[in-house]
Amino acid sequence: MTIWPEPRLLPCGDRALSVELGDEVNRELNARVLALEYLLHQQRLPGVGETVPSYRALLVYYDPLVVGYDALSATLRELWTRARPDVLPPARTVELPCCYEGEMGFELAAAAQKLGLSPDELVRLHAGAEYYVYFVGFTPGLPYMTGMPDRLTIPRLQNPRTKTPPGSVAIGGVQCCIYSIESPGGFWVLGRTPVRLYDPTAADPILLRAGDHVRFRAIDRAEYDAIAALVDAGRFAPRIETA
Amino acid sequence: MSALLVQDGGPLTTIQDLGRFGHLRVGIPTSGPMDREAFVLANRLVGNADNAAGLECTLLGPRLEFTDERLVAVTGADMAPTLNGAAAPAWQGLRVKPADVLRLGPARSGVRAYVAVAGGIETPLVLGSRATYPRGRLGGLDGRALRKGDRLPLGAITAARPLRVRPDRIPAYAGEAEVAVVLGPQDDRFTPAGIAAFLEGPYEILPQSDRMGARLKGPFIEHTHGHDIVSDGVPMGGIQVIGEGQPIVLLADRQSAGGYTKIGTVCSFDLGRIAQIKPGGRLRFRRVTVADAHAMLRDSRRALDTAIE
């Protein structure tokens, strides 16, 4: 069991602390992290700044000239006792079109071979799954997700790429991610979504949130191009359902 | 309209304010000045609020032309500023008039100089901030470093007299620094020998260092069992130790989360010292408790508030 019976409060310098709830990738654990974050912001405690949820910990920035470490720790411990997933608002499900063809999925064939599947089977299994967003970050808007069938568990690339095009949908280990800006990468790129996960020109630049569910819809190149044109014109909104 | 004209941008001059807050949880870094103290002093010298947008200049400064009368101040790295070709003092407010040209040269000591102009730079607010985050093409001027021909809108000014930083409070950037560090959050993933090596140092700053992080080279820091963790949030000043047992101090434009062990966190009030060490310069870490760190933060705020005369 790597969910701690009590939260571990770990100092992160003079202006942040980490509330660590466990040490594994586990949806129940992550939901408790998100619930703790939610309750903390509802509390509106003076001196509490930004929070960064992740798989198993909540990083909390604070102003020590306003709230002391001990007082903040006590509040976090108290909130933790109430931090259950049912305090969270209903989850959203976001449908993302994804083109697995040709250059869009430039590592699809290699990944399929590595997994002993045909490329078509890999696409069917990948697009048929429902994904859960544990948290968003590393680069702006990048979702850390799981949800793939066990068949698709794959070691990361031995030699990470230096550049991955934004929108690339990729897998590594049990995880799936979508690169949000051009960046290095160690996951296998299976396809690309024309939807922008990060759009610095938009009023709200980030599409996905921690706790969201994601489904992929396989599209062909023609539809990719059509949606990309709508995205460029600011006239495409992905389908979002709230449970 | 009042503007600051960029005759030459220098290699990496960006618009910064104190930073963009509230979006780390979706991976958008705070950005803001790498040396907060020098940045804030520049603003105060010209009568601006601490958060007014100014320029961060890296290693080699820009050439700037003014279009009206107002105050300007240069702080941080010593880039031997000149006004219309004549040496102009840093760390104090200077009065400029239309067509005056301020030039900053190569850094003689330190790495990052700050230019504050009375009224502040008034490029559009993006997510509540004017700070530039070039990797995400966000904020500043079109999310990028300045270049020749740029025209930066300036805010309205109120009457203010030029101030100066007390000479004994002007930092000497020695190319070496000792910074306070609180151990954790993953100090339990290092052996006692690893922690001792880390605290003994010194570590050399490598040229690959940038606004994301300072890459260091020095004594090997031994892990108990590998450097991978279940990814978690990366605090400002967090010190990741990667496979080769070498540390990286994560800074203003850092990734919001990561999967490497973090041995400690550099305290906020000492981050500016790291920002001013040139590649090849050396850094040592001194262990403090959280309570020490908070007392030191108060002292550093007090020092900042009494630095100007």
C-alpha cells in the first residue's frame, strides 16, 4: 500500500510545502489530492497562493509573512480528513479528434511492432479507451493521463526526441500524453489532434483540467485538415460533456 | 503616445513584471524577474509600483531611445550603462528627455540587468501579467524577446524625484555565492554521503543554464535507490538531482512538475544571487530550517525596504 495513512507535509523552501498523500499512480489517490486542493481554495485562507496538484501530492505556495508554516500545516491536515472525491464538482469528458495516419502518427508502426499488434489494432485499442487526466503541466496544458488497456503498456523511447510537434498524442509506460507545445519527448507518437491544448492567444489558453476524462475520435487526414482550419479561424470547440 | 524605442534588443531582453500567478496548476510558469530584488529596486528608484513591467537584459544589454521626459533606472548586472554615449550611473534614477539613448553593454559582473522606466511598460496584460514566457509565446511583446524596431508603450507618469540605492547596499556580484537551502521534499531519497557532498560543494554553473534552471556540476550526489519519483510539483528553487548525481536549480520559467528527486529548495530571497552568477562561477548550499528561512526572508525584505535613500 502506498497511500499514506496520514499526509506527509514536506517543506519546499521558504514559500511552499508539499502535501504528499502517497507514492503511486492511482486514481483514488489523485482524486483525494484534487479534493484537498478544492477544499483549500474554498477555505480562502489568507497567505495561500498557487497550488499544483500532481499524481500523489499537492504543492502549496504560501506567503510566510501572512500565514505560518505550522498554521498552514494544521489547516491542511484538517482539510485532508474531509478530502474525498465526492466533494469535487462533476467531471467533464472531452472528445478530441485524433488523426493516426502517416506523418501524424509517425511512430505508430514502430510502436505496433514493439507491442506485437497491427497498426490498425493499436489505433482501435488506443482510440477505444477512456482516459483520465490526473493533472496538467510540465509544459502548459499537457495532460498526464492513463486509461489504456494493459496491452498497450510500452517502455519509453530509448533516445528521446528533441522536438515533438504540438498536438502529438503519445504513449509511454501506462501513460498517454498530448504534447502541448513543441518540446522534447520520450513517448511514442501514435497520432495528432488538431485541437490546441494550449493557445496563448485565447482568453483561456488551457483546454484540459485535472480530473477530466478524455476520449479520442479517430479521424482521417481530410477531417484533420478541415478541423485544423476551423481551429485556426477560432471556430472549433471540442465536444465537452459534464457528468 | 509615449514609447520606448528599441534600437537594438541585445541577445535576450524580455519584458517582465513580478510574474503570472494562478496558472502553475495548468503548467504555465510564473516567469518574472530572475533577480527579484534588483528588479524591485529599479522600479522603486523611478517611483513605480514593485509590479510595474520593466526589462530584464541578459549578458549584453539593449540600446533604447526615449520619446519623452521621464525617469529611468538601471540595476542588477554591471553593464556599464551610457546615456547619449556618456557613462551614466546605475542604481539610481536618471532623468531622460526625448531622443536620449540609453545603452547597456556587456555584463562586467553579474548576468542580468534591469531597466525600469517611470510609468512602466504597458504592453497588454496576458492572464493578469506582462511577464514574458518565450517558450510558451506568452506575455511581453508577442511572447518573445525584444528586437530592433520594437516600440514599447509606456504608462502615464506622476511627478517623482530620482532616488538612489545606498552605495553600501549595491550588491557586488562576485561570481560566487552561498545560498540558503531547506532540505526536501525528497531528501530521504539520498544517502548521508550524498547529502554531505551536496552541502560541501562547491558547484559550478554550466553555460546551459537559462531561465528554466541553473545546471550545476560538482561533487556527485548519491541516491539511495535511483532518481525517478512519481512525478510531483516542482517548487521555485527546487533542486532536482538527475541520473549523473548532478543538481539543477529550477527557476522562473521552470516546468511545473517533474519526475526527478528533489534534494532541497533554494530559499526565495537567495534566488537572485544564483541569477547573477556567470557560467563558470561557483555556488555553495547552506542548510537552514524553515524557521531560519522565514526569519531570513523578513530580514531580506527589511533590507530591500531600507536600501533606497
